[in-house]
Amino acid sequence: MIVSLLALLFVVLIIVLICKGCSGRTDALAGKWDFDGTTAYEFDGKGSGAMLLILADYDFTYEIKDNQLSRRMPICSSYRKSSND
């Protein structure tokens, strides 16, 4: 009885871990990071982000490869009025 209960718990644990691993994964940068009190960076955890300034926000894309962060901001970056007002 105890062995079959432990086996059932083990199977349930494996299913939960598989489901968690298959869910929408985000990278370690996900969230908002304050740079200097005036500038912050926001990362969605899936390759898109924004540089948040006092008066404007600028969108960018990023990639993490071999523990290196590459950020690409278009020459005419998407500008939107800051929500920090």
C-alpha cells in the first residue's frame, strides 16, 4: 500500500515538473531593473524589452547567448510617452 502511494506521488511529481517545464518560459532578466534612478530597463523574459526614461520609453529586442546579453535598438526605435509621469 505504501509503495503504491509513493509510486503515485512520484508520477504526479514528474507530471507537474514536465508541465512546469513546458509552460511559457522566461529568462533570468525578466522584470524591471533600475539602472541609475533615472533609467530603468524592463525585460519580458522572451526577447523584448524597453529602456524606461523619465520622459520616454524605447523598445528593443535582446538575446542571451553564452552568458552575454546582446541588445538591439532600431535606429528609429519605437518611442512611447513614458508611463512614469
